[in-house]
Amino acid sequence: MIENIPLSHILIFSTLIFFTGVYGFLTRKNMITMLISIELVLNAVNINFVAINKYMFPEQLEGHFFTLFIIGIAAAEAAVAIALFINLYRNIRSIDVDEVTEMKH
């Protein structure tokens, strides 16, 4: 399946996802869209790990293990970020970056 797709096509696709995530993170003011953009960046890295591992070392699974590790970190990061967003919204009724200057009690 993946053997039929040239590595350059996978890397171009991954680059497009990566820069879409970077653009979204730098241009959006809403923290939830910024979190989604960070997830896009991490998924682009995961695609690179799996694709390069498959083409360079097809019998080994290092890329897959790195990908699982990144998915675990992304899940923990998302849980903490959502908890912060809920706390911010309860305190100041907004999750826009411009309106959040400090965490209030």
C-alpha cells in the first residue's frame, strides 16, 4: 500500500500539513484553533517518522514507536490545555489570546 507511493509525495503532503499548522498557530487568536494547529504540526511529524522509517528501514519499527510516544504526549497536552481553557472561560468568559493577560483566581 504505502510502497506504491513515492516518498517525495508523502513528504510534500506532510510539509503542507506542517505549514498549515504553523500558519494557523501564528494567525489565529482563539486558543482552541491554536491547539488544533499544534496538533496538525505534531501529526505532520508523525507522518514523517512513519514514512521515512518505512522507506529506510522497512523491517524495523522505530518510527512507529516514536509516533506512539508523540501521540501520548499530544493527548496529555490536549487534556491540560482543555483544562486551562475551561478555567479561563469560567474566570474571564473568553479564550481569545488578546483578552487573556494573566490567570486569575
